[in-house]
Amino acid sequence: QDPGLIWAQVHPDDIQEMNRVQTRALEENKPFKARMRMRVGDKTKLIYAESVPVEMLPNRIIWDGMMIDITAYQIERQREEVGHARDVFEARNVGELVERERMIGELHDGLGSLLLEAKHKLRQPNVSAEAIAPLIEESVNELRLIVMTAEYSNRPFVEAFRELCGRLQGSFQTDDLQIITK
């Protein structure tokens, strides 16, 4: 019966906004719709309120509406949002881990091929150190890549990849290869 009793329960931090919404609804003669926190006993509840102005007598408006406790709904919605965010985070981490493992595997395969080629050449008679040196140097570079990739396994992939590319920029002695990151 007394709207002042309802307004007395509105959380102090929400009163200014509720006054703004009410004033706008009165000025525009439109429905009042708002979410607010209300003190109910020793608890704070989240309430959705909606009412429409009904003119009963000239210059006499009665607000006809309802208030719904949406606290449980809001808590469940927040749980779902947190759960979704956690699922997205876990999926992203799994994706990054799979990609890192794939990259390390490819680097490992490249190193294995280089070392097998060097071993094969070493078994041939009359092979000079100069003939094997490029294979050994490339093997060392591949090993360096594997170690650096493993070093970055606990960091965000894009950040780690950019830093890795930056560290490798000076490692290549060819004009045919450029590492470009954005």
C-alpha cells in the first residue's frame, strides 16, 4: 500500500538509479522496469520490478505492477557463465598444448632426419668434415628450436611463438628465409 516501504528496502547503492528510472517513467508515462538489490531481513536479494502507470483520477496515478525475486536465477546464470568461461579456457589450453606437441614432434622428426643423414655420410669413405659440417650445424639449430619450443610450453602460444621467432631471426644464414610475425 505504501510505496515508501518498498523504497526503504532498496539497497543504498541502487537508490539513485531507481529514482532516475522512476522519474523517466513518470515523465514519459511509460512502464517502470528495473533490476535492483533490496534488503530483505538480513539478506540482499536481486529483484526485478515492472509496473505501468494507471491514471485513476485526474492527476492521480497508480503504479500497477509486480516484483520478482531473481536472485536464484542470477546465481545460476553466473555459475553457467563461469562454467562456460572455464570450458573455453580449458579448450584453448588443450589446443595450445596439442599444437606445441605437434611442433615439437615435427622439429624432432627434422632433427632425426638430419642426424641419420650425417651418420650415413660418416660411414662413407673419404668424407671430409666440410661435407658433414652443414648437417651438424643444421642439427644443432634444430635441437636449439626443440629446446626453445619446450621452454615456452607454459606461456601463451602466440606470445611464446613471437619471442621464439625473434630469437631465431639471427640464427639463419640465408636470404631465402624470413620470419615475419604480426
